[in-house]
Amino acid sequence: MQKLLLTPEADIEMKTAADWFSPQFTNSVFWLCWSSMLAFRDYHSLIEVRRYMARFLMKDYGMVWHRGILHTEYNEYDSIIKPMHVWLKSLGVRFRSDTTVTDIATSDLKGETWATELALRDDAGIHQEKLTRDDLVFFTNGSLTQNSDMGDKVTVPKFDRETKDRGCFSVWESLAARDPKFGRPAAFISDIDKSNWISFFRQLRATQRSLILSRRRPATERALAGQSRSSIQAGRSASSCTTSTSPTSLPM
Ligand SMILES: Cc1cc2nc3c(=O)[nH]c(=O)nc-3n(C[C@H](O)[C@H](O)[C@H](O)COP(=O)(O)OP(=O)(O)OC[C@H]3O[C@@H](n4cnc5c(N)ncnc54)[C@H](O)[C@@H]3O)c2cc1C
């Protein structure tokens, strides 16, 4: 592991974790906790494993109990997204939901590439939105939850193998087909069986007793305490920075 951290990314391109670590290591309890927590398998990118090591290896002392992991007071939507939404709106930011970007037109000028137009699909149909030189476009060129589905104790999540319309990945494919400098989306989405993932978690019913217990006990014990219900989410595509797969990945 130390050798991996000291090896530059350029030297491990196209390698998998299995190319680097022995089967003895990838069968260890450490690997089971580490890879299931961060949702990767030994056939996934070694670069990804190395980045996770640089970011999270200091947490390994309590990994089996999920100790050291930061939690917000409420769920992440209510603690982070909602307040940010309200704050940005108060500053005049306009949010447009139910709108899909289906393509980004670009043009090359003096060695630079500019986004010139967005193709949008909304309730009114498909239309183009011209961009000026002052507009900034931040494009999420992959998402862990693209084409994902939710399940619960009685509903099996749908395994979506659609390849024609895969949201932000389709936009990325379109850009990459026009110019190789946009990268190779196929590295993330060409093998659905190796990039799908399933995540599940249990929710305690909010009785006072179980909430008090949940604050004091490590996560593994908390999961056993009180009444609970399970939720399952299944996704099909890995994000651009996270080639994930794990049958039992737990939210961090
Ligand atoms: C089950 C699970 C648990 C996780 N737990 C944690 C955790 O505990 N801590 C942590 O730090 N990270 C966690 N992550 C990872 C974290 O959620 C992601 O890294 C993060 O959300 C990525 O943010 P993003 O804005 O880049 O992309 P996303 O959150 O994926 O947002 C992309 C957005 O773009 C929209 N979109 C996609 N295509 C288009 C299109 N063509 N047109 C318009 N909009 C489009 C999508 O609808 C989506 O809203 C978890 C992920 C999962 C799946």
C-alpha cells in the first residue's frame, strides 16, 4: 500500500487493483471493509484505489465500525442541499428543473474550445440556448446515480441497461465522438456488469430510545438496535471520478 501511494498515477494507468495487490490481500477483512465502504472491486481502477487511500486511509483504525466518518445533523439533503438552495435563490440564482441538456455545441477558436450552445429538452420540447463568451458551463460528465432505481423490502430495483439515453453520459459520448480531447466515456460505461452497484441502508424508526442509542453506538450496532427498515438503490453507471461497484456498499 505504501509503495502504491508513492507511485505516480502516470505509472499505473490502465491497471486494476488486482494487477497490484495479491489475492491474499484482496481476501482480507481490511479489503472487504475498505472496498465495500467505498464501492469498488479488485477489477476496478488502481488509480481510484490510490486516490481513496490518499483521502481516507487515515480512517482505517475504526473502519469496521465506520468510526471517524462525518455525519451531518440531518440527512445530507436537509443539512446541505436545502440550505444552499435557499441561500443561492436569495442571491438571485435561477434553478431550472425538469430540463435535460441533450448536447453541448462547441467551437474551436485560436487553440481554445468554447461552448457555444446548449441543446435542451423540457416540457415544451427540444430547443437550443445560445451561450455568450461570458457564460460559464460546468458539465458533470458522469454520475453514479444515472439510470439508477430505488427499491425497498418488497420492490426489486430495476436494472436499467438502456444505452441510448443515459443522461449526462450521453452528452459526454456526443462530445467525445466529435473530439478525442474530451476523453473516453467508454472506460466508465462500456461494461455495465462491472460498473453497476447496489447500496443499501437501514433506517431506524425515530423512537426516542432508538435515537439515543444510535448516537452512542457504532454504526454496526446501531443497525441492530430498534425497529428498522431497509432501502436499496441500484445504479448502473459509474461516475467520472468513481468507478464503483459493490454488492454491499454502505453510504459514507
Ligand atoms: C448511495 C450513495 C451514497 C453516497 N454517500 C456519500 C457520502 O456519504 N459522502 C460523500 O461525500 N459522497 C457520497 N456519495 C457520493 C456523492 O453523492 C457524489 O460524489 C456527489 O453527489 C457527486 O456530485 P455531482 O454534483 O458531481 O453529481 P450528481 O450529484 O450525480 O449530480 C448530477 C446532476 O446532474 C443531473 N443531470 C444528469 N444528466 C443531466 C442532463 N443531461 N441534463 C441536466 N441535468 C442532468 C442529475 O439529475 C443530477 O442532479 C454517495 C453516492 C451514492 C450513490
